[in-house]
Amino acid sequence: GADRLIPFREALAAEGLVEGRTITIDTYFAQGRQDLADGLADKIAQDGYDVIVAFATPAAHAAKRATATIPIVFGSA
């Protein structure tokens, strides 16, 4: 999953959002397990992040179940 973050970080940097300078990115991986995805999404929602980015449909669904107030950006193939 971490290789999916390379183009994401590059695209953010192209827009002037550089990790460690202008934004902070925390990464979590559910390793394809829905039970882990649900738990991680709950933790992320409770920690009060500004946005959730989910790179798989199950992660996006878990995020949607966890919060109705934090914006969710997702990609899926």
C-alpha cells in the first residue's frame, strides 16, 4: 500500500503542500482487513484529522461509517 502514496505526495507537492513543511500526513494500513479498517477509521475520526484519504473502497466505507463531518477523499481501482 505505501507505493500508492508516492504519486499522492508528488501531486500534493506540485500544489505547494510539502509533507513536513506545510502539511502532516499520517498513514494507516488495514492490510485488506475490514475489521482493521473500521477500527482505524474510528481512531482517525476521534483524533480530529482535517481530511481522510482512503485508497480502497472498504477503507472509504469505513471512513464514512466513522464520521459525517470530516471530508473523505478516496480512490479505487
